Amino acid sequence: MGTISSAFSIISGALDADQAALNVVSNNVANANTTGYSEEVPTFEQSQTINVNGKTYGTGVSETGATSLRDRVLEQRLDQQQQSASASGARLTALNNIQALFTPDSGASSSTAGDIGSDITKFFSSLSSLEAEPTDSSLRLNVLSTAKTLSGDISNAAASLHSQQAGLDQDTTGVVSQINSLTTSIAQLNQQIQAASPSDASGTLEDQRQQDLSDLSKLIGINQVTTANNGVQITTTSGQLLVAGGVSNQVEGGIVNGVTDYSVNGTDVTSELASGGGELGGYLTARDQDIPSALSSLDQLAYSISTSVNAQNNQGTDGDGVTGSTANPLYIFSEPATVAGSAASMSVTMINSSQIAAAGAGKGTGDNSNAVVMANLAKQSIVNGQTATNYYSSFVSSLGSTVSGVETENTALNASVTQLQSQSNALSKVNLNDEASALTTLERSYQAASQVFSILNTIIQSALNLGESTAVS
């Protein structure tokens, strides 16, 4: 009876193992559409053998728990590409908003800058028209009108850029809040995974942690290191510790010069986060580099036009016979004190068009010599060695080139992410056809074990009823 008893034990174990494996398949099917879930496969382990009279006998098999199908190297590679793609995507969105300000006749509500290039041409053309009739009041009024359009479009563009910068600053604050929430969750999952015994619960926790890591990599540039007991340590790309075991360090923000700077453990990491990747990196790059660069170009344009035109007008005689002087300057535009901020503050301060000094110094009001010189400023290199029109054109072209470059980069990165995601899905995503095949195989194995169980039961009955005929089905 010992041999029969052992057989019952082996088959009973087989039934338990098949049932556990069927539960794994069932769980896979139930989670086929669950975000972040990795397909699991049952793990079978041979039971301890026994030795009788020098011969080794098997004692069956047991199912020791499900194993998730995942490739950690592939997952980390995907996370790295996602943080790069997210950074370029966030920056591209911001750059498109900047570019929309300088797109002439775009019809977009964000195109508040008008056509500054056309404004420059029209302003200097109005001075050229004044050459022919320097005393004509309508021509003088046209000079002030075109000047107001030019200064208004430049100052509106600067105001819009400042508004976009403030909006990006708010976006970074929102992203940092999500980052802190995810790092806290990952630290907690680290603790739970390290405390769990090998079971399907641990696989589920790892799925949750990997999903959090994937979401985190879209927000911020990170480095991952697997530690003892299946833990994960996370740092920023510059090496600032975010998660170690069950402890998470928060990214903290503080206002500096009107925008939010960020620190980890008291160390300012704003510039490192900008270059690190993720949405946060993209937003910070646009906030701290792209918009300031555009503002700097506008400031230089506004400063150069204002100071050059003002200086020349102040050297002539206006329609009332007044010659400009230090004590009584004849300024068309507001006179900027410094280059920085010139675009935002640019405006026309001249109220009376008769103050336009078309005549040369000490000459009669019918003279046009100063108007000729002012009109010729359009052809002079008054803005960083370029004419005002060429400088603005170069600025717009450079901005367009930057947008095009980031767009090309983003397209390539997204294609790489798609390819890596497909590879990951091929390995880890639940395939219902494969599950159906596994289900059929395990059902047949379970049925076979059940049949052996039935045969053993019949054999016992025969042994208990010796001398009586017993049919075995």
C-alpha cells in the first residue's frame, strides 16, 4: 500500500500544480488589457526525490509561483528613450507657441506680434515719403502711426513671451508634483516587494513599480540601479538621489527672479533637470533658454531702432523750428536705458507730429535733409552689424531652424519609443492566442492526472475485493 499511497501523493501534487498553473493563465486573461501588466508563466519544480535500495524515485512536481516575463535591460532602454522623447515633445510644443507669435498673417489668436518685419519696412518707408513733403501734416502723422504699430507689435510680442514663460513655470510646478507622488509610490513598492515572499503578489507589485517607473521617465530624466532584495534606486541624470529603498527625496521648488527653481536635498538642480530629459526638462529648456533667447533678440531690435531713430531725430529741426538738444530731446520712441527690457517697454512717446525733425539742424522747416538720413537708417547696420530688417529676418529664420530641428529629433525619438515598446509588448504583453493554447494543454494535463487518480482508485477497490472481477475504465 506504500507504493499506491505514493502514487496518490504524486497525482494529487500534479492536480494541485495544474490547478495553480490554470489560475496563472486565468489571471493573464483577466489582465490582458490592464496597463503595465506583464504576462506570467507558472514555475514548475521537481519535488525532492527519494532513494530506495540504491535507486532514485521521483515524488512528483509542484507549482512554486508565477514568473513575470520581462527584460529589465529592455525596460530601462525604453524608459530612457521615453524621457528623451517627452523632453523634445514638451519643448516642441513650447517652441511652436513661440513661433506662432512671429508668423505673419497666420490668423492664429496667439499671433499677437503682427508682422514685425513688415512694420519695420513700413516705418522707414513713411520717413522716405516724408522726404518729398517734409511739411505735410498727413505724412508726419503717418510716421507716428507706423511707429506706434511697430512699437506695439514688438511690445505685444514681448508681453506674450513673458506670459508663455509664466505658463511654462506653472507647468513645471504641476510636473514636479506628479514626480514627487511617483517617487513616493515607488519607495513604498520597494518596501512591499522586498518584504514579500516569492508569490504572484510580488509579480503584481513589480508590475505596479515598473508602470510607475515608466510614468516617471516621461516626466524627468532618471537613472535606475537594481539593488539587493529586488529593490530599485533612482537618481536624476546628474546623480541626485530620488529613491533609495523605502525612502524618497522630494523635488522642492522656490521662486528665484520670478520663476521657480528646483532643488533636491537642498542642492539647486534646475539646470541639470533642464538637460536631463522628461517633460520637466523640455519645459525648463523652453522656459530658461528658448524664451529668454527670443526676448533677448527682440530687446536688441527694439533698443537699436529706438536709440538710432531717436538720436537722429534729435539732431534735426522739427516743424516748429526747434532743434533737438540734451535739455529738450526730440524723441519719437521711449528712450531705453538698457538693452534688457527694451522690447516690453517700447512705445511712441512723441505726441505732436510737428516734433518730427525732418529738417537739418539750423535749417528751415521746409528742409528734408534729416528725414533723408532717418529713412536711410533702414539700409544701415544699426542692429548688431545688420540692418533692422535683416536682423529680424535672421531671428525668425533661426527660430524656425530650431523648431525644425527639435521636430525632426522628436519624430526620430518617438519612432524609437514605438519600436522598443513593440519589442517589450512582444515579450511581456498577454497574447490571448498563447493563453488559449496554454489553457488547453493544462486542461489536458489536469484531465490526465484525474484519470490516473481514477485508475488508482479502481486498483485499490480491486485489492480490497480480491477474487471479484473488477473492470478498469
